[in-house]
Amino acid sequence: MQEWANQLCENRQFGSKMTDSKYFTTTKKGEIFELKAELNSDKKEKKKEAVKKVIASMTVGKDVSALFPDVVNCMQTDNLELKKLVYLYLMNYAKSQPDMAIMAVNTFVKDCEDPNPLIRALAVRTMGCIRVDKITEYLCEPLRKCLKDEDPYVRKTAAVCVAKLHDINAQLVEDQGFLDTLKDLISDSNPMVVANAVAALSEIAESHPNSNLLDLNPQSINKLLTALNECTEWGQIFILDCLANYTPRDDRESQSICERVTPRLSHANSAVVLSAVKVLMKFMEMLPKDLDYYGTLLKKLAPPLVTLLSAEPELQYVALRNINLIVQKRPEILKHEMKVFFVKYNDPIYVKLEKLDIMIRLASQANIAQVLAELKEYATEVDVDFVRKAVRAIGRCAIKVEQSAERCVSTLLDLIQTKVNYVVQEAIVVIKDIFRKYPNKYESVIATLCENLDSLDEPEARAAMIWIVGEYAERIDNADELLESFLEGFHDESTQVQLQLLTAIVKLFLKKPTETQELVQQVLSLATQDSDNPDLRDRGYIYWRLLSTDPVAAKEVVLAEKPLISEETDLIEPTLLEELICHIGTLASVYHKPPSAFVEGSRGVQHKRIPIRSGSGESSESQDTGGAPGATEAPAAVIPSQGDLLGDLLNLDLTPPTSTAGAPPGPPMPMGGMDLLGGGLDSLLGGDIGGSPSMGSGFGAPAAVMPSSLNAPVGGGLGDLFDLGGGVGMPMGTFVPPKTLWLPAMKGKGLEIMGTFARRAGVIQMEMTLTNKAMSVMTDFAIQFNRNSFGLAPAGPLQVPTPLSPNQTIDVSLPLNNGGPVMKMEPLNNLQVAVKNNIDVFYFSCQYPISMLFVEDGKMDRQVFLATWKDIPNENEAQFQINDCHLNSDAASNKLQGSNVFTIAKRTVEGQDMLYQSMKLTNGICVLTELRVQTGSPTYTVSLKCRAAEVSQCVFQCYEAALKN
Amino acid sequence: MIGGLFIYNHKGEVLISRVYRDDIGRNAVDAFRVNVIHARQQVRSPVTNIARTSFFHVKRSNIWLAAVTKQNVNAAMVFEFLYKMCDVMTAYFSKISEENIKNNFVLIYELLDEILDFGYPQNSESGALKTFITQQGIKSQHHSKDEQSQITSQVTGQIGWRREGIKYRRNELFLDVLESVNLLMSPQGQVLSAHVSGRVVMKSYLSGMPECKFGMNDKIVIDKQQGKGATSDDSAKSGKQSIAIDDCTFHQCVRLSKFDSERSISFIPPDGDYELMRYRTTKDIILPFRVIPLVREVGRTKLEVKVVIKSNFKASLLAQKIEVRIPTPLNTSGVQVICMKGKAKYKASDNAIVWKIKRMAGMKESQISAEIELLPTNEKKKWTRPPISMNFEVPFAPSGLKVRYLKVFESKLNYSDHDVIKWVRYIGRSGIYETRC
């Protein structure tokens, strides 16, 4: 870092002319001392020079806080430049030297009275940046004066200062009545004062979600719209962003605001344009679709969006990420503008990738020929990521536009002929998807694909190829040879490939049983005996059992008809999309994540919603339009679909539990019986066998070895599964259930783990008690989770204060997040855990109550609830009964609230209380319920609706547990 | 809002660091250096999220400007602000370079204090800023009270881009219509996409607070006028060509609501250079040149390329600075070129044949042919032919835009529209002008 300061010494030679860079040259020892002397010099010029040197050092990252008193002494000056430098220093170091900072107060207070408005503003601006309580106290009086200053420049600075002060001490701002003064400034005669007041109020309002601080009403909106025409480009952005939070009373008000906002679409500043687009996109929702104006507005939106693409590349990127959202919400706006998204040779890569995404979204029968020609062109470019995405895009076109499928397939074949390795592999991956969409249509190409078998070195491509071979085994003469060739290096393959290979060979066996018996046995033993991967073993065992007990059932299960893959696999979930539309132009729209996902603290946690149209006298019809019109047909892809694209058999096709539960323990039990119990079977079959007393006898071997006293803990290991069946003992809300045994010492080579889950302050905690029951010391603990349904993953390393000596017990708490890889588990809330220490790696599985995943802001707006309820198809509805519950509806509601289940509305019909409740999971899935409580009857009825029907069962269990605790 | 703003040199050393929010610490400075500037691979996104902190960056020559935040800020605004910041710095000390930044660090801090308050962008028009933030620094305290309030009212006022009391002996204005014409053509001569992005750039040296009105041959305006005026539609046939503008954006001095309702462009201009408007057209574009490529592969080690260019505009006009770039394969060993006009050279470093012609009149045709010798390679990947690109400059607007008038009214001072000397110039340049081969 010092290097460039040194380098600047040389600049000195040039510098008989005055340059500031020379201040960076002081690097010798004792400089602080020298600076001190210079700062205390009588000569003004020398002083100023010295302060400049100090600032230069500060920039470079050197600690010059020791000079605090000397620099502050220079503050009393009529030299404005020097004053500004001293202020800059103060802002940096005041916090570290609060006692000395107080020395500056007098000067600030004095400066706030200066006849020069520039100095008054400077003082109040700087004072607000000094985060020292004592100074803040003194700030109040000057600030009050400055808020009413005659000069607009001072007022606009003071307005922002209120926001600064609020950030330091919110209570003080409220007590001093600054908020009211700030509100008054919205009616100020100067547009810039209005804009800054709006910005400050919006920011303060964000941390007081329910304060109604902005108090937007038609009068204040009118004022804002007037100021909009007059203020700077930045002010226009503040005002538009604020307007976007307003909910007009009816469609007429909505239209009149839209009319006054549309001129902003011609502003040269892209941010003004995007903020205007946000307001329009939101308010449009309230307009009746048959209104002429609605059509006009739609037409007006396209050109400015296209114009954004001629901005600088960084802004293009922001614009494209937003257009991606807009296209999903309202495809009609840009449907004729395909060409502008064609990639230019010189576009930066981030622009290229985004354009490609939008091209696919806009692809339709009308323009598919053009799009394909382009994509083929892109597939020959240099950037590997881009080429891959282009190839993938061709596949998506095939799936999206049925008429083009043939052309897409032939384009892909052409690309395979290029023999460029990554192009070939990507092409094979997408051809597999095409097969899933159009079964039995393009198998003629399989021969070509098989030619490229050797060049595939990426797991995804290998897995795809294997899937194809397995799926069409009966039509490929040498399918067995092909698959056998993969089997040789089975252990070197990635899990994805291993799983796929296992399934493919089983499929092959079911299709051609006579020739492939040996092969199937080989793969089953590889999967079950020689692998450490629980997924693989689980699947291996299930096939083994299936095949050996009931080949017919096996055929039905394994060769079942797969559901067709949906057209668009990567649509954003409608509720998230709506929220993101409300954040157009902001970071959230760039990341495609709600602000709560990347903003800390209370800010941005509020979820924004598009208002629902409530036109006069047509309310019944209006609610239908509330849902996202463009996206309703597409089912929400809640759990990423790659898994089932690969034909993830276990998750996709497994028929209800009964088919395996009753089965006798048929499969040849390999020697690793012990391992089997610990490893995976319990988790695999637990849900099904849970409660079946035959469990012990089924796996007699291990049970017999165990002393009877240990029977219980072993049972406990499986016990959490029994728990699930009964649905009792689930931890709810703040209540944390007793820990259950997860890893018995027997299996853990002396390590015993008891554990439970809790949600504390919005963070999921995995709480464990580790006990060392072995003779030796344990160290080097680490933890890892297998992929699971909600992507739970440790948020940090496992903090075990090691060594853990024999007979020692410690409690650890591991915060979890949900950023891990996702794979659907059965049951949904199953979590497979691996714990490592210096002795070995241990596997166990446990189940978390799904209520851990209910987020604090899961409360839905009533209207949204209504619209969503209607929106979810009836086949997703599940109904359950809860018996023996003696709470009244209010108590129930309170209890559930503790688990982040929010009651939105209550209705009483004929002595029956109906509670309408919503909750939201960490991955954005919303669950809506209706709880019916008959007064005097201990039986409750719960109706659940959710786009992801799979979660219903788990949610119900939580309901029951919560109500009974 | 913006939590902090850092400027780095190409090595990642911080030149300027200004923190506006408490949630941004010194470690953010280093995080960006390590994760973005020192990252090995190419920049994959202008927005980077490191440990819940978002970094927005732009690069000017080898200087990095990064804005940092932990909140859900308006991303478009942050980038617009960074560009504006560059404009302001350029206005103060021309080129943005490491040396200039170091030489002006005090000034930059002063500017940053003024144009960004608590992370909220404030007036950042360099015209206004220059009235009270000067390189001499101390000017402001010598202002009289009147001057001071004039400064503050200008900075906060409705016309933040122009100060009062400007006087010129000669009122003069220069209007440049600068267009860049973009084309992507298939080898068969089919237009895949074409558009013109144009800018109207003004230099105004006008006294007082003049009211200006700008008119062009916008189809909507002309149709409207004809609808109002003459009943016969023969004026439409014989009358001037009008053009359909897809979209346009204006400098903040233009009254947008007036444009929206009447489609008239009225404004009080800033003093000196500025960009009045930008526009885009896609219909009836005059493509000044047509490129006809012909590539033949002779065996595995030879390529024959023939390219014909045709100029397609009035014979009386002259195009200038014509350059055609014909890409060559990476394994080119030698090139022989023959061209009728201009000079052509094979540039091995660019992997291209560069053919330059100084001038070319309209309705002409010229041709180049080249033989490219290739080294035999065992690479499987076929050479992917990048498109042939072209550069040129023509003295007309390829969109067909014509300036109809620019009227100046200044009621308080005694000069009229007629006294103003006006200059209009049209320049059409190639944007991305490519023909696939």
C-alpha cells in the first residue's frame, strides 16, 4: 500500500507546479511527530499542508488517530477548504476518540449560525456523520433551526441529517419531533428539499414498518407528482421509489398517477426510467384490462425498455435483469422485440448471458426460426459458459415450442458433429430433456449420441447419456456393453453418475432380464457394499428388495411412465416474482432475491406486494385478476426439477409406502448389516416401517448383539422416525423439545449425540449434546449434511471446544442456513448428517420439525391470501383431523403464532370458528390453511393448501404438535 | 443507499476512500480488491456480493470506481451516479488517471462530500458545482451574500444546470446530429437487425436564460400538423420525409411532460457542451455500405476471401475513414492481398486483414481479394468465422433525421431568434456494423 505513496516521491520532480500528490510522500519514521509539529504551526499554509498529509495517510489506511487533538485544533478557521479537510478527518476518527471529539462541538454549533448558507449546511451535514452520543445531543438544536432555515440548500441538507440522526438514535429523533418537521418539508416550495425529505422519510419508514410515517394520501401524492416535474434526476428517483409504495384507492386514481408518471420514461437517466417502470408495472395491476388506457400503457412501456439496452454495459446488465422479470410478469410488452436481445460480438459476457436468457423467454412459434439461427451462431463463440448456455437454450426452445423441436434436434446434432468437447456434452444433456418431453420421437439420434460416449468426461453429460441408454435399452443392441463399460470405473464416478448407472442397469435388467443378470448383480453389490454414499446404498437396497420380492411391482415402479417435464423449468415463483416487481431497479431485482435474503437487520424485511385491483362495483371479478396473469398456468417449481429430470427414481416414482412396508425382509442381507442400520436403511424405510413391531426382528442381527440396556438407545436412533409417525414430541416455536438420541455410543465408536432443533431469533439452530463414552480423547470435530429438501446446511463450522475427554459431555449449538444444495428427501423433513472426529466418520439421520422453517414474515395480506387460495388448484388441498385438543380458537391461534403460523382472519359460522392462516417456508413456499374449531368439540379440522402439496403432511404434524404442547 | 465509495488504481491500491454509512468498514476496501481486482478470471458481473456486502463497479481506463452498500439500493441509480461521478471528474481535471486522481484528491473528497450525502446523490451538474467548488478551494468565502444565495438557489433550484447572468457578445449555438448505425447482416445479405442510435449534441453560447424550442422531422409531429393544416394529403406525398422515432430520451433540462402531451421539445439549455437528446430508430434506415463476402476453403491449408463493398448514398457525398476488418483463422501463416482502392494489410496481432480507404463517394463499389495460407493443425475445432466488421463516417444522418428549427427566445435581454448564429452538422458513424461470412 505504501508503494504508491513512495512512487509519488518521483512525481515531485515534475512538480514545481503545485500538485496534491506530494502529500502522499511522507513515509519515513517519526512522521507522526513531524506532522504534529506542522499542525501546530502558526503559518496557515503549513497547517493546511499538514492536514492534507494526514488525510492522504488516512486514505491509504494508516492510523493517524494519534493526531486527533492537533487536527481538531485546526478546525477554527475561516479557510473553507481547510475546514472541510478537518471535518473529513473528524468523521473518520470521532468514534474512536469520543471524548476528544467533544472539543469540536463548539465550532459546529457556531458554524450552524454562520451567515454563509454553505457553511451552515456543511456544519449540519458533518455533525450528522459523527456517531458520538455526546455530539448528537448538541446536534438537536442546530438541526431544528436548520430544518427551518430560510435557505433551501440548508433545508435540503438538514432533511437528510434527520435520517442520519435516526440511524444513530431513533428514539431521540421521535422525542424531538423531527419526524413531524420532516413531514412538513414534503410541502416545501423547493423541489430538492421535497425530494430529500421523501428520501429521508422513506428510509426511516423502512425501519418502522407499521408507522404509516409517509402517510401517503391523494393530497401528498399530488405534491410529490408536482415536485417530480421540477427536481433533479436523483430527486425524481427518490420520489418515484416512494410513489411505488403507495396503493391507490381505485382504478381512476391509479390511472391518473400513471398518466403523470409516463413522461419520465423519456428521461436520459436510466434509473429514473426504471423507477417509473416500477410504478407503472405496479399500478397497472389495478387497471381494468378492457380499458383503452391499459393497452396504451402497455405499448408505451416497450420502447424505453429497449432504449435501456443502448446504455453503458453495467446499466444494460441491471436493465436486462429487470427485463427478465418484466417478461415473466407481462410477456406481451416485449413479445415483438426479440431482435434487440440478439447478442453482439463485443457485449461483455454478463450482458451476453442475460440476453440469452431473455431470448429464450421470448421465443415463440413466430420467431423461433430467427432465434435458432442466432443460437447456432452463438454456439460457436469463444466463451465456454456462453456457448454452453447457448446449447442449453436450443434444448429449451425445443421444449418450449413444440413445432421447433425437430429443427432443434437437428441443430444439436450438427453441433455434436463439431466434436468440440463441451458442446457435445452440453448437447447430450439437453437432448435427454428433449426425450423427456417428447418420448419415443427422436430415438433415431441415439446412434449418433452413442458414438460420442468416449468423449464425455463431465458427470452431468455422462449421467444424461446413461439415462438415455437405460431408458431406451430395448432399442439399443449393445446397451449392456455400453453400460458395462461405465461400470469398470464405478467408484471413480461422481454420485450423480453412479445413481444414474444403477437405475439404468436395473431398467436394462427389467427389459432384458436374461442377458443382464450378472450385470445387475454386479452393480447392486457395488452400490450396496462398496460405497460409503448413503443415497447410493439406499437406492441399491431398494432395488435389490424390489427385484427379489416382486419383479412385477419392480417393473411398475422402475419403468413407470414419467410425467412430462414442464415447459419452463426456471420461472420465478409467482409470489416472489410479484415481490421482485415491486423492487424493480433495485439490487433485489438484480439478484432475483427478496431483500431479506441479502440485507441484514430489520431493513428491507418488509415484503412488498402488488396492489390488487378493486374497481368500483366489480369487486367479485377483480379478485381473479389479482393473481399473476402471465404465470398462473405454470405450476411453481418449488423444488428444483433437475433431480427429477434425471429420473430420480426414488423421489419420483416410488409408490406409496405399503408396497415395501409389508414386505418380508427378503433381500440377501450383506455382511455390513450393522453399517446398514446406521447408514441409511432406517432413514429410507423408517417412515414406512415406523410403528411396525417387526422392525427388530427384521434386522435381527444387530439387535441380538446389543445388550438389552442398549436396546432403547438403538430404538431411539430409529426412534425419531417412530416419533414422526405419531407426530408427538415435536419442538414448537420457542418451546424446545427434549433432545433425542441421534447417534448411540455403540454406533459412534464411543461418541454419543443427542440433539434437537430450535428456531431462535429467526435462526435455525441444531442443538446437540456430545458425550464421549470411549476411553480416548476425541478431537477434530466436523459436521456435514447430505443434500436435503430445503437445502439446510451448517452456517459455520461445528464449534466443539476440543479435546473432548472420556466421560465428558458438552452442549453445542450449530446455526443453520438454507443455502445448501437441495434434494427432495423422503420423508420431506429428513436430514442425513455426517459427523467426523479423529476416530471415524459417523452417519445418522434425524428429522426436523418443518415449523423450524417457518419464517417470521410469513403473514400474508388478506387479499393476497384470498387470491392465492383461489389460485392453487383444488387437488393440492389436503385435509386432516386433530383429535383431543381442548383449546379455544384464540388460544390455538396464539399458540400457532409462536411457531410463525399467522392468523389472517377469523370467521364464525354457526358456532364454528374458522381461522385462516398462512405461513412461509424459508425457500419461499407459502402454505395456506383453514382451521375449523367447533366449540365444545375436541376435534379440529385443518385444510391445507400449498403449491407444493408434498409439504402438507409435515405441516399438519407441526400443527398437531404445536396445539398439543 | 450507497454506503461508501472507493477508487482504486489498476493494482488495487486505494486512492480515494469515502465511507458514508456505519455498516461499511475498512475491510470492505480490501474485500473488493481481493475478490474482484485481483481475481484471476474475467469480470463476470458488474455487481458483486461479498459477505452480504454489494459492490458496484465501473472501470475507466485502468481506474476502478466502486460503490459499496449493505442495503437494497436502487442499482440503476448507483451506476448512473458512478457515471456521473466520472463526468464530474472529467469536467474538473479532464482525464481520469491515477496521476490526476492523486493530484486532485482534496478536490475529489470535497466533491464527494457535496454530491453524495449519507449515500443519497445530490445535485451533480458540473456547471453548478463549479460555481462553489473550485480547484482553488477558497473562492466561496469571498462571495457576497447575494452571490451565496444565488449559488444555493441554483444548486437546489429548478434550473440547477444553468446559472443566472451569463453574457455573450455573440450569441451562437452549434448543433450536431451524431448517429451511429448498427447492422447485423447474414452472409446472404439479409438484414438480421439494424438500428440507429443517435444523439443531438449542443454547444450553446447564449446570454441570459433563453427559452429554446427544438423541432425535427418527427413523423408524429408532422402528421399532426398536416392533419391540422392542409386538408389535402398531397402535401404528405410531396412534402418532406419524416421519420418514425422508436424512442427518445432527453437531458434533464427538457420539459418531459410537455413532450408527452404535445411532443414539443422545449428547454432552457445548460451553458456550453451537453447532450440534448438520444433517440433510436429502426425503420427506413439508410445503410451507407453493403458488404458482400465470399469465402472459399481450398483444401485444408488455404482460404480464398473476396469482399465487395458498395456505397449506397448520393453520389455527391463522400464517406471517410473507411475500414473493413476481415478476420483470419488463428493458424494463418501468410496472406496475399489485392485491392483496387485504399490499402490493405494483414495484421497478425489482430488476426485480421485490415483494409483502409480514405474516401469513397456514393454509388461506388470496391473490392478486395485475399489468399490466406494456413498451417495444418490437428485441432478438431473448426475455425468459427467471426463477422466482417466495418467502420466509416458519412456526412448525413442514416436515420433520415432532419433538424427543422431551433428557436431561441430570451424576453429579458434584447436579442431575438434571428440574432443567434446557428450551426447544424450531421455525422453518421458506424456502430457495430457487421456482416457474417
